[in-house]
Amino acid sequence: MGRGVLLPHARRLMLLLRPMGFSTSASVASTREPLHVCVVGSGPAGFYTAEKMLKGHEGAQVDIIDRLPTPFGLVRSGVAPDHPETKIVVNQFSRVAANARCSFFGNVTLGSDVSLSELRKTYDVVVLAYGAESDRSFGIPGEDLRGIHSAREFVWWYNGHPDLCNLAPDLKNTDSAVVLGQGNVALDVARILLRCTTELASTDIAGYALDALRRSTIRKVFLVGRRGPVQAACTAKELREILGIFLLQSLKNVHVCIKEADLVTSPADKEEMRNSRIKRRVHELLSKAATVHQEKSNDDRKELHFVFFRKPTRFLPSEDGTTVGAVELEKTLLKDDGVTGKQVAVGTGEFEDLKCGLVLKSIGYKSLPIEGLPFDKYRGVVPNLRGRILSNESETATVEPGLYVVGWLKRGPTGIVATNLHCAEETVASILEDEKKGVLMASSDSKRQGRRGLLEILEQKNTRYVPFHDWEKIDSKEKTAGQLKNKPREKITAWDELLKVAKEG
């Protein structure tokens, strides 16, 4: 995919590399040794790390590599198309990429185009920021039936990620979709399924996804959670948005369905709400929505159902035997776990079937390990101490010199875009502390080459990388195409086309 001879700009860049790579505005730059830094992953965690490194060390020369030809990670492929305000951060990241001491290398895959071992030999510092590109699973019968997708796959599909542009979820042969999970991503996919396509048409949603949603026959979406409304994983901000759209704005044609019995709180629930403003606010919003929609009308409105105290036990096939036709749910109740005081969902032995033709599993993203990287498979993170990667998870673990982690790979798939800023600050603080102590110093006869060494590796492997100025060709073409349709951009979604535009402009 996208392989060929090294582009001419690679050879030019090797000739034009400044030995020190410093900003001309840095008054003391000439007295500092260069610190060669490679950041693997160009999402928010990666770019915030690059920004903090450039500001924190006048000699830092930062290279960002990403397996995609497009930068910005989940800002491009994860943030919902109807959340344009969240995507404004790409302007900040673009300024980082424009820094003379920073370079972007798209279409470079860690593990195949360059190994972790090679990066560690080439750079003083390697920061892993490649996030989570897989999914947790239930491990229950029927999970391989057609019509069952992870929420991540669905999100990547409607956002035009080149890996999932051919997903083609079936939205035409059912009137009901079940979303398993009640976090922010679950709310996103439910909102996209039910939102008026006329409004989506003015966003940067992928063109093929908009066409599919226009033809969609889905009228009901069920958001299913194991526990109650107090424990719902969404934030008040996201819940307020979806309820506000449905109650007040153009999606008031969606009926929000919540059983009042599910809103009754126990003493333990009340204690949770006393200790958490977010939990209290989420419960208040759901209670208000239940009151507003107390009397169900007989009109032709779509329906959004919040289903609490249910856990899936198996997926049932439809008549054809290969496509999902229903989800078997077990009723649950909450009990103290006896250790932390946390309320956990326990099955009651009562079951019911919820018919549907589409299931989206929104139970969490999962990071993947790579060769040579310590990895906690249970937690799905790299063991670390304030961003410093540890050799293993034991108490006797040692720090891997020059190797760091940030973002979801560091802490798990939690938080919002801005959460990565604080995460990056902690990791960069560790790097600068180690550099000050001399931990990162290479011997005089083994100075690391940094960018020059990476270019040599890519040339040896005939890897056609995409620099930032070639991404700007993609960006420009997408925006131009979008103007014709009154959209911010019309995303290019196929690998071949992305690489062709990057090469030719």
C-alpha cells in the first residue's frame, strides 16, 4: 500500500537538513546540543507532546511519524462531524508542524516501515503516542454475526478513515439499532443515526456515509447500559447536547424514551451523586428528559431509548442465520463490590430479547502492542511512570532509557481532546528532567542521527512517506471540493487517492 521509490523531496531534505535544526529566534540555541525526538502518532497526544518539546528544549528537533498520510488522528477520524468547534485545534497543530525544528512523516508504519529498535538507535527520545486502534469485545455467543460493529468502526466509517471506507453498515433493512454502552462515543453514534441529514450535509461527514444515512430506515436507537443513570459513562456536556438537540432544535422530531422507574435512586446512588457533580448533573438531565417526554405521541417521530440495568448475554441471528436479529439482555441490579465500595452490575437471571438489525458495541477502544514494547494486556496500556516506559509491570521494573509514552497508550482510552494536553505536559516534564540529569546522553562515538537516520531507513525500505506540505495538498483539495457542496471539506477516503493527491497535488 503506497510503496515505491523514495520521493525526490526525501533526497532534497537530506541535503538541506540543518545540523542543529534550531529556531533562529532562540538566542542560546547555538550553545545547545540537538536533542533528536521522534513522536509516533500525530493525534492530539502526539502534537501536544511535540509542541511542549519544542517550547521546553531549544535544541529539540522533533519528527512526528504516522501510519496514515493524514495527520491529527482522532481529531480527523474520531470527533463527530457535527462537532466542528472541537476540530479547531488542528490550526494549533498545523502551527507546530510549521516549526522549522519539526517534521511530519505520514504513511510510515511502526513495525513494518521502521521498527521500534531502529527508532531507539536513531533518536535520543522516542515517544509512543499511537493511541488505540482496536476494540474491546464482549466474548459472548453470536458476536461474529453480520450487522455487529464496534462503535470505533462506525465512527471511522462516517468520518472517512481510509481503513473503514468500505465498511458499508446495513442501514436499510431494519428500523432498530442497539448501541451497547452509554459513554460519549455511544451518544455520538446514536446522534448521527437519528440526526436530520439536511444538517449533516453541511458538516465534513464522508460523502458515502451521508448518502447511506439519507437512505437509512432506522427509526429507533436503544442506548443500553449495565448499570443505572447515575453510573452512565457520558459527560453532562455531551448528554445535554443530545437532549437539547432533540428537545429544542431541529431534532425535536425524536422522542426520548426513559422509564421513570429507572430513575429511582438508592442511598448508594445518592452518595455517588453527592460525591460527583457530573453524576448529579447527568441524573438531573435524564430526569428532565423523562418528564418532558412523559406522554408519548402517536406521530411518526424517531425514538431514542435509554435502557438501563441490562447487560448483553448473546447475540441472536435473524431468519437468514448470518445477520443479527436481536440482542438477548439480562436484567441487572447494583451491588457493592465489597472492596472499593463501587456499585457493580449483577445479573438477576431474568432475560429479554431486544430486536434489531444493527448493533454498535461502544465498550471501549483498545491499544495494540508492538514488538519490543512492554505491554499490559489486561489494562491495554504500556507500563509507565509519569510517561517513562517501564520494562514490565512488576515492582522491580526498570525504566527503559529514552523511551516514553503519552495519550491513550499511556493512561487508557479515557478523557477528551484537551486531556491529552496535561498528559503530554507530564511526559515532556519527565523527558526534560531525564535530559537534565544526562540520562539521554549518547556516547561521543555513537551520536544519534535523528531525522537524517530516519530518512536513510525509509529510503532503504522504499517507503514513500508524506511530508506535511504534501498533506496540505490533500487538505486544499478536500476544502475546494467541500466548497462546491457547502461543506468545510469533502474528505478523500481511499488510500490510493490520498497518496496520489499527496504526490501530484
